[in-house]
Amino acid sequence: MSIAEAARLILEGGLVAFPTETVYGLGGDATNERAVAAIFEAKGRPQFNPLISHVLGPDEAKRLVRWNDTADRLAARFWPGPLTLVLPRAKESPVALLATAGLDTVAVRAPAHPLAQALIRAVGRPLAAPSANRSGAVSPTRAEHVVQSLGDRVRMILDGGPCQVGLESTVLDLTTAPPTLLRPGGATREAIEAVIGPIAVSDAIPSGDSARKSPGQLASHYAPQRPVRLNASTVAADEGLLAFGPDVPSGARLTLNLSPAGDLGEAAANLFAMLRALDQPPIGRIAVMPIPPTGLGLAINDRLRRAAADDGTGRQR
Ligand code: TXA
Ligand code: MG
């Protein structure tokens, strides 16, 4: 696996999966309309759902968006790291129009993983990168998850081991006053508010205007094949149990504990890999114990609610 080779593929318009500290991304040249089209195609992603442009830091971001003081303060605290900022598109922004799905804003993020940074540096352009899974499925936190869902659709997969954060970045819209949390993620609301004061939060399962503003916030997303039952305090014999904390009900076919010690950071890092591991025969349904809604628990509960939502497509549940 070579960064130079990966960069060459991307500059040719190809797609390369790469690790970030949050989840694996499916990367392409964010300035190349055809490469961006190939990302949507590979994921089976609706084109109204825009992509994040990944950069090294504020200097590169400023060429893509109209930067401001709030962005400066947030980047100083959270970049590189799991915070995505939505800002007005800069006049001469090179980001492909398809990448922003016709919105007049661009989402930018500087990932913390050294392989992601090396790739962006070698390409010398922003990388458009959604999570490297088929649209609507659980995000990949290991290279082998990418092989399973998109293995035949990417030119190369850079293996950086398990993702440390394990949940996607927090998406924060800086075009509203106060800023609006569009997707809870690896940077907690509490930590953001400690830097810029109170923020607004978009509806958990949005419709109308907020659905248009963050099209990725569809109700059913991050979804395993099996039905998911939340806030379980008891389990049935055909269920797989996603547990949290030290007091775990017995009787499940298989129990995986997000964090026996009740640590939300550990739980976030384990969430997607354990959901995948429980989404296997002979398990009929996945039961999930309650997770406290503070800190990273906000993002964990968001993903679990979406995993449990019915998408109306006849997916078994
Ligand atoms: O942690 C992450 O953010 C990962 C890694 C690879 O960086 N990427 C990721 O990308 O999760 P994706 O495409 O799966 O999710 C991007 C989210 C979507 O909810 C999308 O709607 C939102 O960001 N988004 C992107 N551009 C936007 C924009 N201009 N305005 C509002 N929301 C935007
Ligand atoms: Mg995704």
C-alpha cells in the first residue's frame, strides 16, 4: 500500500478508501465532477446528499469556503479532528458542484488520521469522502468492513487499522445564528458550546427545511439487516444483545458489550463493529441496552435510533 500510488489513482479520477479517525472514507478528487459522480454511483447514494471536502487545515479550507471567526475558533480547538463545518461556498471554490448537491454551502473537515493527512497532502487537492459503505448501511470502522461492502468498487483500500473515534464527525452549520448541529458525532455538543456558546440542534428525524439542509439525516440510516430494538432491559432467546455497562441481562443468543465499564468513548469506538457482528445468523433481532444521552452518547443514540427506524423498503424488521 503506497500513498503515492493512491494519490496517482485519485488524480486520475479513481476512488480510494482511506482511514480517518472517525470512520473509513471513500475518497475522490473533490474538484473533479466525474470522480464525485463515481462516489455517488459506488455508494448508491442519492445525489441530493452532499459530500464533505477533506482538507489539511484552515488554510486549505479558506480556498473552498467563506471562512469566519467562529470557524477559526472551532478549528483551533477541534482540527484536525471529528468536526465538520458547513460554510458558504467561496466565489472561486474549486469544489465540484455535484459534491455540494446544488447547495450554496460546502462542508469542510480536517481529519486527524496520519494516513488521511498523507493522502490529502500527496493529492494536493481536497478529497470528497463519504463514509465508505453502501448508502444507508452501517459505516465502516475497519478496512475489512470496506472490503465487505465496496471491495469491488474501489481501486485501493488503505488499511489504517480500527478507527479510534468510531462515529462520524459532528456536522455543524455555521451559516445560521446561532450555529446549528446537523449531525451529532465525534465532537460533543458540550465541547463545542464550551468554545462558541449555545448552539441550535436540528430535529432528530427531520423533515421539510432541515431535511433539505442536512440531507444525510434521513430517518433510516446506519441500518443493519436485522430489526433493532432500543432501550432493552430484558432479552429474548433469538436476540443478540448490544450491552452497555456492568449490569447485563442474561439469556441472549450472543451478547457484545460496548463498554463494560460504561465509558462512552469506548462504546462509540465499538458501536459499528459490534452492530455488524450482531447482524448475523442465527440472531433474529438486535436488542440494545439504554445509553446515557450526554457527551458522545448523543451521537451514539442518534445512530441507534436511525438503525432502529423503519425505512419502508421492506427491509426485514
Ligand atoms: O466522519 C465523517 O464525517 C466521515 C469521514 C469519512 O470523514 N464522513 C462522512 O461522510 O460521514 P458522509 O457523506 O457519510 O456524511 C456527510 C454528512 C451528511 O449528513 C451530509 O448531508 C452532510 O454531511 N453534509 C455534507 N455537506 C453538507 C452541506 N453543504 N450542508 C449540510 N450538510 C452537509
Ligand atoms: Mg455516511
